[in-house]
Amino acid sequence: MKSVSRLKLCARYALLGLAGSAALATASLSHAASKTYTLDADFDLGVLDGVNHTAPNNNQLQLNTVGTTFPVMWVANAGEDTVSKFDTTNNVELARYRTWFGPAGQAGTRGNHGAYSGPAPSRTAVDIQGNAYVLNRFFENKRPVLIKILAEGFIDRNGNGVMDTSTGATALNMADLNGNDQIDDNEITDERIAWAAQVGSQNGLGRALCIGTDGNLWVGMYNARTYYKINSADGSQIAGPVSTTPTAGNPNAGGWTPYGCLIDSNGTLWSASLGSLLGKIENTASNAGPYPVSSFSGMSNYGIALGNGKVYLGSGGRVFDPATNTHASIGFTVSGSGIVVDGNGSIIMGSSTIQKVSSAGVIQWTQPLQAGGSSAVGVQVDSNNDVWQVGFTTAGKMQKYRGTDGAPLGVFPVGRDPYTYSDAAGFAARNVTNNTGTWTVTFDAGAAGTPWGKVNWNDIVPAGGSVQVSVRMADSIANLPLQAYAPVSKNVQFPGNGRFIQIQTRLNANTAGTSPVLLDLSVNSLVTACDVDADGDVDSADITLIRAGFGQTPAANDPRDANADGKITVVDTRTCATRCTRPSCAQ
């Protein structure tokens, strides 16, 4: 990660100067509730996720140089048609969701069928908000089914005002109520599940799933040799089929079979193929194409990983350089199928033995299976850069190793036949596809129903990067996660009420890895008294309107009656003059 120089930051502070201080001072006088965050201690009031204020860049936020991700992993349990939401910090399953009808006795259930029949989910992907997507491959000559599970909030399908969802290892029942052998919206019982959508062709066999730079999904069909672009908001098809078979438009496609994919920061999709071909689709951020398709031969592959500007392939243990279109050995002395790149750029590959090498190919550690563990097809990195092997057995076990030295950290249960080697924790999505991090802070206004006004901030943003701010409000902290975030613009009034306001600031690097910088952020409740023209501030126009109302009897909550004495007098103009949000009440 590249950082902004201190010289540039000092220059920016100089530009802010006294004008910024005056604006903050007047804001604090004119709002019933306000808070400014600018020092390290202020930023520490919130949750820093992938961002820091580490010296020498104190009293500001920038992206971490070492990548991280959510402390949650989503493990597809192929043998029972569920997905496990697993806490990788406390090593416990938080929830289990059905990806098809079940359990036994529910209409439409396939039962414990093993990993290669029935719906058989295997690929998961996690977007930068933490929402999870899981793909049912479907081995019954049916269309694959893609499901979205919300990280926060819920859809109140039964209208009871509470969130009905799974906790622990027991998934809620789901039945095929109308016998049409597909998941309809009214059949979804877990209200964290946002939607279920059929994708691609019958018997397409969905074996690739990845997140694009625009947040939408790409789904690959192994049998059909095609990809589809899917809207992450509702599951609708945006584009496709994009064929990997050579055509007049894509003569160099190669005819590869999608078996897993990831998308880099340039919007290029890289696909494993369960063969010797590495697949490539360009321009994925476009909804209309064209989508140039090509392939590169000579690389045995199974799992796929991105990092260090390279593409890494499991099974063969190869590294492909897109700058030269050449490939070489990574440096592993073990074989493996799952592969991943951690936050420092090291590569981990494993199956019955797991090994970590540096980006230069130097072996850092090697570990055998732990007692009670089993050979794995998936390798993942968690938020602490610790390593997980996903054991492909009916017993459903995962093994954890300390990332720094490979020390065994335990074996933990999930569902039947866990089969996940995709971006199950969102590590690639957050550190390669979109280099991003967030700072989330909650402010208490002290009164229920507080109307909110504006959020303002100062930042330094490199070309191609961005700083995005979103808010949500509630009268209790417990209800905040049930609300959706809404984006806000700098110093622009937004609607909403609640005692608590939660502000999420997202920093997005550009494709060169240069981080934006957040210098400060302030939040203010809505100006009501004195803001006669309701434009969100108090200035000379408001003072003029108050003066024009002298002698009138105001209605309740009339903004001209600043001291609430039931009269509009010179006292109100004097009161409002002290609350002006512009120097000397200038317009």
C-alpha cells in the first residue's frame, strides 16, 4: 500500500487553517448535538477495520499496509445443502443457512446426498460489505441456484417486526410449498436470506463464483463453459452467457471449464479450469461488454488466488505473471489443491500437508494435518492472517494454524462435506478486487427521535480512489444493525431520526494501491430553531425573516421563536445571531 506523504498532509492542514476551526466552533454552538473526530483518541471511539492512524501518520486514517478481512468465514456444506457462518476469532459457528429445502421431511428435500449429487453448494463469495453469496452446483440436470445472505439487517417476510434467523448449527426449516422444485421468495424462512435465483442453463453445473469491482457477481458454468454477470442487489442477470469456447468474437477463448474465479482491481476475471488452462475475461465492470476471453496453457490448476500482482494456482503450484503472460513454480515442496495469499503477500497451499512460502518463494513453515483433521480442498486466511484448512469429509472439520509460524490452533466442526476453496472470508474482494477498509463510529445524541442534519469531513483522495460515508439511525444501539446504511454527501442535509447515529466511512485505494486519507469528520443534528428558510444553516436570510415577523404570534415550534417564549421579538434575532453557521451571519 502506498501512503500519502507527510508533506502533503501538512500542506492540506495549512489550507484548512483557521477557516476550518471557525466552522467547527460555530457548528458546535448552533446544533443541539454535534461531534468532531480528528485526533487518534477520537478515531479510537469507533471500530477500525483495515484502516489505521499509526505513526508517523497520526491523527488521521489511512488504509493498512497489511491486508485483513472480516472475522467471519462462510463455509459451503456440500453434503447437506447448507452454508455455515463461522466466527474465525472465537472459533464457533454463528449460524447455518439452507441453500435448498430441508431438513428431511420438508417438501423438496434432497437429504444427505454427498458432495456430488443434488444441489451440493460449494462456492462462496463475500462482498466488501460482508454479505455472502453461495452457489448450488446442482447435479440433477437443473439450473444452478445462487443465494445472497445479508451480513446485517433482514427482510421481514412474515411481518412480525423481528428478525427470524438461525443461530448456531441448526438451520431454519424450508419447504417447497408449491412443488415447483425451485426456491420462491415466500418459501424463504430465514430472514437474513435476501434472495435465491436460478442462474445459467439447465445442467450448466455452477462451479465458479466471484465478486467484481462494481460489486456485482460473475458465475461460471463448468459443463456449459459459460459465465454470467449477476446483479448482487436482486439476483437478476446483467450479462451472459459469455462463452469460453472459441467464437468469431473471441477466437482465443480456449474452451476452458470454469472451476473457480477471482477478479483483480482492473476488472479482469481469472479462472481456474480443473485442467491445464488458466482462463481470462476482461472488462467485467461493463454491463454491456464486450468481454474479451482468452486462455493460457501449461498450468495444472484447482484452486486460484490473487496477490502481489500475480495469479496463483493450486494443484500445480504455479504463479502466472499477467505483465509477461509467463508462469513458473511458486516454490512449494508439497502438493495441494487449495491456495490463498495472505495480507503480507505470502502464499499458502495445502491438502494433506499445508505450507507457506513468501512471495519470493522462500518456505516459511510446513505443517501436517492436526489430530482429528482431514485432507482439505480449501485454504483460507482470516482477519488475523491465521490460516484455515477446510476438511472435505462427512465429519465436517476445519483446521486452524497460526499464520506467523504455522502452530496448530485446533480443529473445529461445521456441516457435512465442507467444500470451500473460494473467497470465503472476502479476503481477495477487500484486498485485491477493491482495496478497502472502514471506520465505523456510533454517536449518542442523548434524546430519542433526534433529527439529524449533516456529516462533513476533510480528506485527501488520490486519483481513482474515494472516501464514502454512509449513516443509519435508531433509538437504541441494538436496533442499529437492523437498519440499512444510506450514503451521504459532504455537508449536505439528509433525512432521518434517532437517538443514535452510526457513521461508516469507507476508504478505497486506487488501482496503484495509493490510500486516501481521512483528516477529520463531524456530525451535527438538524438545525431547527433559527433556520427559518429550512436550508440547513443559519445565516442573514434567517435573521431577516425573523425581523420581518416582529409582533406576530408564532405557532408551536416556529423556528423564528428561538427562545420559545411565544413571541417573535428582537430577543430572537439576538439569540439566532449567536447561532449563525456562517461568519458574521453572511449569506
